[in-house]
Amino acid sequence: MKKISKINFSNLGKSFSIFFILIVALRVILNFLFTKIIIVEWWILAIEIILAAIVSYMYYRLRYHTIFSYDKENFSLEIGKEEKSYNWKDFKFISLYYAGLGKIFLRLYRSDIYKDDYIEIPVSDLGITPKGVREKVPKFIS
Amino acid sequence: MRDLIDNIENQLTKGRGRWIAEFNESFINYHIGSFMFPLFVRGQTRSKGFLLSRLFAYFALPNYLVGCFVYFDDIKKDSLGRLIKEMLRMMKKNNIKWSWLIIPKETEFSQKIKKIVEKNDISNIGIALINLKNKDIITNNSIIGRKIKTTLRF
């Protein structure tokens, strides 16, 4: 099986920002509760950045990191902890869905394009050329 | 032709038609009955936007489904009629409010076809015949049809 995976810096940055703000806020609150002063030191900031980087990377791997594996008959999509496998032949229609902000998904429909029975492969997150993959996939599903 | 398909798809999905509709999904080689469309882009009249524009769109804009079909084969009077019938049937089945039908060609369209399109008064299908050589665009007289000329660049 061929495997495609790419670190999505947008999602990684998003989780880093959230955890950095949380860690700093928690530290300031605890600091104030116990000492009644807010300590501002460069080494504390450095520790917070390193801690936020570690926690956010772990969170990114558990929640957002996408791995797409495929061969001529099957493919699997792993987003965070969740992994699902599919057979190419179960799908009939393919489209490119432009979700905005540069996010593009390859949609695979099982029966009708006007029914919500589809799966989405985040091609922009995986760093795949959307139009290239749209031309390649019909060879597998037909 | 491949470049033209990419061009139309890029224009629509990158927001060229956002004043009329937000096109956000494209299919290639899409079949309706016996007709094969090299490109079908679909969307809706309610745009997504961000915060205020999203709120405005939610309250002020109707959420109609719309589509844009691109057809390449040499078109004749009969086949154009059948093509429109098939499109109307598909639109009714899937609750699509209006559609564009774009027919590009490297050579001149016959006078018969041009007249049929110009006289066509279907309100929910906009038809555009595009002569790629001299960039001449002929549309039907509906509002939807006339909008093709002002929205897309060929």
C-alpha cells in the first residue's frame, strides 16, 4: 500500500495556540492564587513554549494528523486516532469539494450525488494535487 | 479544451460568480442520460462568508441549489432540445433552482442553433454558446443566461 501523510501546519498551529494560551492562563492563575504576584520571567516563558509545543504536537497527532494509504483495490484514511478502510469499488462518483480557506476535499459518493452518502479525503491537508488525484481515482473505481 | 475546463472550474470555485451563487463542488465527466458533461460545477445561492456576511446570508439569501454544466460535443437543433429536457428533468428531481449550460466550440455555431438559443425563454436555464476563436458569446434572453456573459471570462 502506498502511504501519503503530511504535517498540517495550520492544524498544528491551531492546537499550539490553544495549548499555549491555556498553559499561560493556568500558570498566571496559580501564580496569583499562591503568591499574590504575577512572576514574569523569560525562562518561564521558554518552559511554557516548550510544554505547549509538546502537548500540542501530541494533541495534533491524536486529533488531526491524516494518513492516506491506498492500492488498486482498497484505501484507508486515518484521521487522528480514527482509521477507516474502504473498497474503491463501493463508490460511483467523484468530486472535488472546495470548503474555503484553501481546504479541498475529494468526495467519493456511493450512489447519488444528491444524497449525503459520501466520504471525504482532505487532499489539501495531505499535500496531494487535487486535480491529479481526481483523474487517477476513476481508474480504481470503474 | 482541457485548459478551458480548468479555467471555468477555477473561475467558479474561486468565487468569480459569488454575486450570483457560491460554486463549491466540481465533477468531471458527469453523465445525465445519454449526455456526458466534461465539467459540472454545483453550488448554492447562500454564500458561507465569515461572521457578519454569514449572518446576513443566512437571513437575507434563499438557499437554492444551482449548477453549471459545460458541454463540448457538436450540438444540433435536436440534441440541444434533448439536452435541455434532460437537464430540466435532472434539476426537477434534485431540486436545483437554476443552471447554466455553457457550450464552447472552436468553430462558428450554425445560424439555426444561434437563433434557437437567442429565442429560448426558459427562465431557469442560462445557455451560452461560446466561439473560442473570436470570443463571441451568445446567450439566451433570461436573466440567468445574460449573467454568464458578465460573470465568466473566456
